[in-house]
Amino acid sequence: MTQPNRPAHPLDPIFSPRSVAIVGASRSRDSLGWALVHNLVRAEFQGTLYPVNPKARSIHSLRCYPSVSAIPDPVDLAVITVPRDFVAGVVDECLAAGVGGLVVITAGFSETGAEGRALEEQLRERVRAAGIRMVGPNCMGVFNTAEEVRLDATFSPTPPLPGSIGFVSQSGALGVAVLNLAAGLGLGLTQFISMGNKADVSGNDLLEYWEDDPATRVICMYLESFGNPKRFTEIAKRVSRKKPILVVKAGRTEEGARAASSHTGALAGADVTVSAFLEQCGVLRADTIEELFDIARAFERCAPPAGPRVGILTNAGGPGILATDACVSFGLAIPPLSEKTRKALRSFLPRVASVDNPVDMIASATADHYALSLATLLEDPELDAALVINVTPVLGDPRDILERIADVARGSEKPVLAVMMARDEFYAAVKGRGDLPPVYAFPESAARALARLAAYGAWRQRPAAEPLPELAMDDAAIAAELDGADADGHLPPARAFRVLELAGIPVARHRQVGSVAEAVAAAAELGFPVVLKAVATGLVHKSELGAVALDLRTAAEVEEAARGMEQRLAAAGLAPGGFLLQEMARGGQEVIFGISADPKLGPLLMFGLGGKYVEVFRDVRFGVTPLAPSEAREMVLGIKGRKLLEGVRGEARVDIDLLVDALLRLARLATTHPRLAELDVNPFLAAGGGRSRALDARIRVTPPATG
């Protein structure tokens, strides 16, 4: 049963079957086999049901069959809930009978260890050889609320509500909670799938299935892992141009960061990598399922705004202030209203009302005041969206106010979100009303959802296809330098600087030497003043051990500083490895560039304010490869300290184009040389007039491949 207005798809037998066999159907009310049959009957499935159980004549008043092969008619979908050791035989029987798709509810496969993993791999091989698709194993099933299908092949006790959200969950148990929460909020879904172990059907498949489904306006995902990140990137970037993708990604951890030797590794960690990865795919991330549904409600009923400028309308000052704080903290702007808008508001609001932004109509505001004020704000060309707040008045019905808000919102292309601080009876009365704006109980939830709307709108304004720049660099010479790492994988400073030079990134003039006498001679060759740095295996943070000396102006100062460093390193148990002499650089802003390799998602890039306090201020942005020029520019200009780069208090603007180019070159370097595990350029002196250059660099590589 192909969905209207779309061609046949390999997942259609699973989501839109004309017939379903429930293998393992049961008469016992406390079994999954009974729950599956019950839910299909309760949903009024529009096809034919075939319970399969060799020990029963009928289940739920439906004739029961001893096996799939005994069913006289074609079967589109088989839902399997027999014990694990019988699953393979049932699958073989289904394939022999020409079943179009499988949903394996049964657990006990890869989630249990090596034996279960082997059985799961055998199932996958059988199914793929037959050219059909399988959901699971270890899942809670699928449903489709379309009127012409009405499929509920899950064991969830909560019946799904029809709507416009497609939801995929990697966890079956969480899927039950998701359906309960959605029903409580009055949120409807088009289709739901619990992937379980993802032996065959994955989240990538669901993205493609929903990509051109006109009924599914919003895609929501709960994920615990990315099976194929590269394919996810390709699909998500394409699908996000058509409809929003919202993700809750579980597995936040800092364990990976604890073992990192670089600033980039310490600041990144697995979770930051995932966030950067999703952001570049145009995917919006939520921290919780509740937050996910808050955001989904906004997308279900509102178009993204043209920009981040919000007008706030309220009948109470406190909630207006909370909304303002929340909007600003989430990256939205609360601009002052134009005099024309203020004059219009004064013409009908009480004299004591505030016509600033937020507009406080005071507690006596009526439904008419709300309608007129909202219409006035939406007409202001300096506003992109409106957030309307109502604290239930002593007199009057908040439902009347919400109806008037909805009337005005329907006549505007700008999104309107409502915060109705009312009693439970109010929410029960409006639950499921798709003709109303998204309604929230508190300003913070609405502000977060509006910020995601704005972020998605901004992402869709990016160029859809942006070619990567052609960046020439001597890859053979770079590879040779990477081969010169020491025993723990770190490059000597001179080699690290050479890698940067070969990649086209400017570095400070320098000399690496092996002794105090050579340091004195190198300082004279470079020209005073100079910077002296100690070199030693295992030395990470030089300033903590006094292994850096700045602005040395004579040979005597260089010698004294070098001998002192040797003594401090020896006291710390580090074997001195010589010294690095550099020209003394002044002016500009200290920034950091970094690379950290993620085993699943690939190289992670970092940019931010640098220096020795980088891990204190943490003003950094992350990106993943491939990195487009617009994405590199967003990383540079997206830090909180952006104004320092643009010049403040008479300071000169730094060469931002050079910083963008350096990021792109590092992305090219990391992609072409996968042995590069960690890289820190900190500090990089960002300046103007061709004076930008790397002042320190640290590179760690993995051993070369063998065999």
C-alpha cells in the first residue's frame, strides 16, 4: 500500500502494509504477542491481520494460523515476537513465503554479547540477500497513523495520535515514554519506528523515507550512535533543506577528554564533536525529550523567522523580563520598537502601559488589547517574530485571549509563540488544537523553541552547495615531517612549525637547538629581543614549569634563562631536549586553532580566543570536515570575543580572512593526513598588515599503517 503522492519505497511493506502476520501472537494478556494483536485491532488496521500461533485456533476473534506458510494470502509485513532461538527459522519461512518486510521484536541479539551478535549478523545477511528490509531486532515496533493505513504494530499501551511528526527511536523502552509524553501534550505523529539494534533499517533510511513524505513536516530522532556518519551527513544536509530534523543524542561523556594532551582534545570530548557534527548538517539538537517536543511544537505550527529579532508582548512585567533574559541567552535579539509602532500602541493601550520592548499592557489587558497589540508588533519591519505572554487575569477566560492571538497569527507570515501561564484545565481544553499557535507554560521553553526556529531559518539561508576551495600544499613533504615524531607520537617543535609552513600557515621565525651555547648563538642570529622555550618529552604546559621566557634582550639573559629552565625540568623529572628560540612578537590578539581526531566522526576543528587561559574562558567554536568557507567564517565570527577581532578601543582589526583561510587549510591538512591525531596552534597571533603568525604549535600523530 504505497502512500498517496509518492512512489513505491522498500519500507512501504513495513509502514503501509495491506496485510500483517503477527508471529508469536498470544492469548495471554501479559505477553507482547497479545499486546501486538490488541494494538492492531484497537487502531482499526485497514488491512488484514493474521495471528500465527500453532497452539491456538483464534486470538482476539481472529482466525489463527499455525505458521506463516499456512497463510493462504500474500503477507506484506511479519511482526516477529517468538523466542530468540526460533527467530531465524521464522525469518527463513517468511522469506520463502515472499513476505515484503520484517519487524523483529525479540531481544537477545547483539546487545547481549558475541553469540547474539553472530546471530544478528546471520539475520541481516539472510534479509539483505532476499532484498527486503528488517526493523530490529530488540525493538518495540512501528506505527503509521495515516487514515488509509492505521497501523499500530507496537506493544505501547498508549495509542498514537495522528499528526505531522515522524519519530525514530533507537531505544524501545524510551519509545514507550515518548509516545506517552506526546499523547499528554496532544502532539500527533505520522509514523513511529523503534530501530532497536539497527541490524538493517537505520536512522539514515528513515530520513530518506520521510524526505519527500508530504504528511511528515518535522523529523524527530532519539539516537545513541551513528552507524554511518558520512552517509548521515550527506542525507541530513539534503533533507534539512526541505524540513527540520530534531535530534536527542544520548551518550554525553567527558571520559575522552581526560586522556587528551592538547587544549583541543580537553575542550572537545565526544559530546562537543557530536554537536558540531549535527550543527553542520543543519540538524537541531535538544538535550531532553521534553525539550525536543517543545521545539517540535514550534516547527509543526510555525515557519522559521527571517531573522532573530523578537517582539515580546505581556500583561505582567516579571514574565516579560524572564522572556527577555531567555531570548538573549539563546542568541535572539530584543530590539527597541520604532516610534511608529510605539505611537500606534499608545493610541489604544492604557496610559500606564509600557510600549518598550517588551510591551507590558498591564494586568487589565483584554483580548482586544492582545489582538491589537500583536497585530501592531507583527507589522513592524524591524521584528521577525513575536512572543506573547499571558498571566491568567482574575476576570476573563485565557482561552478567549488565545483565540484572538491565533486569529492575528494566522494573518502573518511571522511566527508567533504563546506563553499561557494558566491552570491545568486550560491546557486540557486546548490540547491537540492544531489551529492554535504553539503554547508553552513558561517563557524559557518558548524562547528556546523560538531560538531553534531562528537558527534553522539562518541555516537554510546558507548556500545549498558550496564548493570547497582548492588549497595547494606539499603533501609529500608534510608526510615526511609526520614520520619524524618521537616515541610518544609528538613532533619536535621545529617539525610542527614546518608542517604549518608547508600547509600555508604563517609561523614566527624560529630556531630549534640542542644546548645552551647554541641557544645563545641562535638568539643572536634571529636578532633581539627573542623568546626562549624549553623542549622536553612530556612537557605540555610550559608556563607552569617556567619553561618560557619572553622579551630576552641580551645573550646573557638568554644563557641565564636557559640554564634555569634546565634545572626546573630536571627537578620535575623531565629530560631536557634543547630549546626553541623565536622572534619576539607584539600586538594583535592571541587565538587558538586546533584539530582533534574523533574515531567515528573524523577530524574535529576548533577556533577561539587563545593563550594560557583558553581552558578557563572556553570561548571556542567547533566544526567538522569537510569544512566549507562559510562554515569556517561562522566559526571565526561565532566566538563571544568576536569584537576583539574586529577591533575595540582603538585597537586595529585583525585579518579575519587569514583566520578563515587558516581554518580551511587545517581542515584540508586533517582530511589528507589521517595520522594527525591532535594539533594545537596556541597562541596564534592574529593581527593585520601581514603580521599574523603561529607562535606555538603542538602536533601528535598516530603510528604509520603497516602491512
